[in-house]
Amino acid sequence: MTGRLLILLTIGLCACFDDTFYEGDFFYLVNKDAQMPVSVRGNISSGVLIVFLHGGPGGTALQKIGLKAFNELEKNYGMVFWDQRASGSSQGNSAISDLNLNQFTEDLDKLIDLLRYRYKNSKIFLMGHSWGGCLGTNYLLDPDRQVKITGWIDVDGAHDNPHGDDLSMQFVIEYANQQIARGSEVDFWQYVISWYAANPNFTTDQLEHYSFVDKAHGYIYDPSLADEKFPNYSFSYLFESPANLTASLTNYNSVIKNFIISDIDLTPRMNAIHVPSLIIWGAHDGIIPFPMAQEAFDALGTSVDQKRIVNLANSAHNGFHEEPSAFIEAVVTFVEENN
């Protein structure tokens, strides 16, 4: 009886599944013991592909499928969602020694070459969010790789992590002082200030720092959106996608412990990048604060008439979710100008 019940429950659950995560083309990029899922969705016949480089390291691109901004972009272009090595739903036995910027960049180059082979004559735009900004920037530093890319979309992306971490700490401390002045949760925010005094670099305590940024609304500016970072998605992601919860947790724990990115600074070399560039930033970003947008703009070797900054005035670190309409408009305008 128990076996029959289990079978019925399984059939019932399977009957609820849909093909959302398998629409378009789904395949794996395999490189150096890593099996990395890739989902190419939307208007692939447009001849334009936007490759989304997720944050982290250790985050996931597949979890962005279903967001309003990306659903709308899929109407015009092909969207490529790729879970990087040891991130999200990627599998395999990637060595700890391969958790480094050069290896992630090599993986990205393999992906770009695969996309160019599968979707011949398509123009490829890179879109890097957070850590993905660092990965995309490093990729573009190589002139042989840069010629494969039509445009660069930097979404609250990292490029100078030591400076970004300093600004992020200042963001939290300023917020803490504001709350103390208002008499709000004084004991907690005083503890936060004392924590930074004892951990000014917080390299080994990044998760603690991130929790403070979150409480200071540095991830999602509008608190009403805080519980909807990925609306209509969490259940589907876990039960209707190729995602594997155990793999995701294992990957994240491995990357956060073994891939330290706090010392990466690509700024001195960014003048080698000349592709058209769009920099989209949340004005209230607490992880990679807004001054970093101007720094990226100034560092890029792209001519002034081919690069721009879009300030999302009501967003923190996730503008594609917080202000989807403004985000979509900026991306579509940029792609059409350079298509």
C-alpha cells in the first residue's frame, strides 16, 4: 500500500510540472570536470543573444528565469542563462584549484564559442550582474575574446573588489548611524558598528557583512519587495527545473570558502576594453555602491559616445527586479543602437 501511494504521489507531482525551464534550447557546457547547464530561451531567431552572467560566485542564472524583466527581453532577443562552474545546478567534480578567475573566464570563452557555433551569425551581448560584472570584465580584457562580443551590459558589477568592499562597509555604517540617530534598534546597530571596527576587512566573515547589507536595504531598496526577489519562482525552481537543491547548497558552500575574490582589482587594465558599454546601477546599492558605476565608466577604454550610465533611482542591487520597466527600456535601447 505504501509503495502504491508513493507511486501515485510521484505521478501527481509530475503531472503538476511544466516545461518552463526547458523551453528553447537546453544543454550542458562541459569543461574540466564541470557540467554546467545552459538554457537559451526567447526570440533566438532575432540574431541577438544576451548572455547573463550571474552573481556570486556560487549563485545561479537559472533562478532568474521567470523574472518580468527577462521575460520581456525574451520577446525581442535570445536570453542565455548559464550556471557557472561549482555554482547553482552545475555538477561534476571541479577541483578546488579550478575555482579561480582565469578558469571561470576560460569556461565563459568555451560557452561563447559554443554559442557562436550553434547560433551562427548571432550577435552576442554580455550582461554581468554583481560578480558576473567581474567575470565579464576579465573576459573582455583579452582582445581575441573581445572581438566575439558586440556589447557589454554591466549591471551593478564588480571590478575593484577592495574599493567596493570599503564602500559597502561605509554604506552599512552610514545606515547604522542613521538608525541610531532615530532611536531604531540602537543596540543592534551599535553592535554592527563595533563589528566593523573589529573586522575592517571582513574577508573571512563575508556572510555576516552581507546580512548587515540586507538589513540596511542594500540588496532590495523597497522593503515590500524583500520577500519577492524571485516572484512566482521558488517552488518551480526547486521542483520543475533541472536545479538540484543539494548541488546548489554544496556548490555555494564550496565556492564561498575556496574562491576569495576580495583582492581582485581589474581597474588598471579596463582601458583595454573598447566595446559599446551600458552601465546600469541601482542608486541605493549597498553591495557595490553607486560610485563604482562612475569608476567603471571612467576606466573603460570605450569611446565616450559609445558608453553610458543608467541610474535606477529606486533600486539597490537588483534593478532588473526592482525597476523592470526602466531596466528593460535601457537594455533594449542599447541593444538596438548596437545591433
